Amino acid sequence: MENIKRIREQFPVTKNKVFMNHAAQSPLPKPVADAVRKYVNDSSNFGTTSIEWNDDGKPFFAKLIGANPKQIAFIENTSVGLNIVANVLSYPHGSKIVTTDLEYPSVVYPWLRKSLGVKVRYVRNVNGKISLEDVEKAVDDKTVAIAISHVEYVNGFRHDLGALGEIAHEHGAYLIVDAIQSAGAMQIDVKRHDVDFLMSACYKWLLSPPGAGYLYVKEELIEKFEPPFVGWASVKPEVFETIDFFDIWSMRLSETASRFEVGSPSFISLIGATEALKMLLDIGVEKIEKRILKLTDHLIEAVKDLGYELQTPEEPQYRSGIVNFKIDKPKEVAEKLNKKGIVVSARSHGIRVSPHFYNTEEEIDKLIREIKQFG
């Protein structure tokens, strides 16, 4: 990537750490931290802020995933988005949700509640991969939705959203996508892939503070569903464009995805998210993805040279920003690396490494040198 030195100057963490744990929580880039500080100072000194509203990032997140801002709602985190969707769907007798055994708990838990009366069907992975053939076998006309992560948190397996959308829609089911491990790192096009619902918090690959997140709802589905929770943010804007008393005698839900919002979001978090989204879009997600895959290529080859077993599929179509390899005592190794200033995670009996576009091959080489010493 061009100007990597200048890019790294925007990430103060690079002066103190080799940070390759973006699948957990990212450090804040300088423009994001500056915007948050300005908001705090403005609010403290003046009770308001001069920071441009920009609909708190909705237009930028929409552009990132190929959507329209009217299709985007604020959410606090991915789990809230998943629960909103789980609660708006209908579940006739015998209904089921199809997911996989690689999922993060938040993708599955909303449908395990007994009150929904829905069966969860798990597609089992084979060597860390989920085959489309196995998904097709699991989905039938009683399937309400496929609920899945675009990129799996443990080993970085990336699903083919377009193919999953075709499978779901052939049976009248919805495609629900948790994009927290791909948004900001991998290219997403909700229209081309015919995604029905997509949600992502921003504190991982989107380089933002916790408390900011976005929910995408396909346009033709927005007014089909009544939100499970409602508040002042759920209704049409004109309800509040008055000097008279607010209308509490009727509820006119918004015709946009904001009908799924309830009340005031975390403005400080969204101001940070807006700056992060602008940075990512200015660089270009296509370039970011290419850079991340180049870094993980380098890491995979180094891991193989050391003789460690990869838990991440190597095929290009399955790859993402996450690489996991088995190692003895992964928790202890991760702690030792952290003491050396190298931040990674212990996951699934291995070490999970998740570099972003500002990381370098030299940082990966440093990681490998330290692991050699521990071995």
C-alpha cells in the first residue's frame, strides 16, 4: 500500500505495540480519537458541539456496504441488531433457523429462546469450512432464515453471501448477516449479494469506539415489520418538527430503517465512527482488503514454515483478515507475546492473528521470531 509510513502516523498504537488483534477490539486512529476529544471538550465547555452531524455516519456506512442511508438504523452493537431481527420475524409451527457450528454466540442465542418456539439447525464444519452443499441440505421450506457471520470469528472462514442468499430465497427464507468481522476489512455489497438484514458494531475492523453500530434492512422489508421496541426515534421526523406538544395519541412509524431505533444513541461513539468510516472510504475498501490479504498470506507462509497446523482455510475464496494456528498452551503464549508488546488472541486451542491495513510484514516477522523463541 502506498504511503504506509504516513498511514501508520495516523495510528499512535504503532509507537507502542505490534497490534494485530482487530478481530477483538481495535485501537482508535488519531482522527477518531481527535473527534471524540473535541466532542468531550465542546460538550464540557459549551454544552454543544461544532462537529458536523453527517447523520452520524449512516451515509458512510451505507456507501461501505452498497446500500442507501434510508436502509440504515443505529444500533448499540451487533447483538442488538440480531435481536431486533429475531423479534420481528414470524415463526409458524415447525419453523427453523439454519446456522453453523462456527458461529459467535450472539448469532445463535436470539433464536434459542423457548418463547420463539423455533428449532436451530447447525451445519457442521469440515476442517474449518462450511460447504454450500451442506447448507443446501439443511435449508427447506420450513426455514425462516439463514443466520450467519460473513467471516467466522475463530478461524476467519469467509462465506459466499451471494450463494447463501440464493439458497435462502429459493425457500422463502431470509439471509441475516453478522458483518462485524468483515465490515471495514472485506468488500461487502448487500444488493449484489441480495442480503436481507446485516448488522455490525464498529469497534473491530471499523476502528471506532464501542457503542456505535449499524443495522441494514432491505428496502422492501422496512415497512413490512413492526419494530419490537419503539420510542421517539422510531417515528417520522415531522412528529418532532413542531413547537407544539409531541403527538402521543398516535404512532406514525418512520418509513426508513430508523423505525427500528428506539431512543438516543451513543453520540460520542457515532462521532468517532463517522471519522473512522470516512478514513476507510478515503483509502478504499478494495485496497484495504488487498493489503490485509497480502499480510495474511505472508503470515500463513511463515506459520507453515514453522510447522504449525493452520486452522484457517487457505483457499482464496474463504480467506479474510483472520489467521488461526494451533500451538501448545495458546493462552500462555498470547500472554507472553503481550508482554513483548505484540497483541494477539488465544482462540480455539490456537493463536488468532488479525492484522489491519496499517500493519506491516516486518511486524508479522517480529511475531514469528518471538513465537520461535517460545517454541
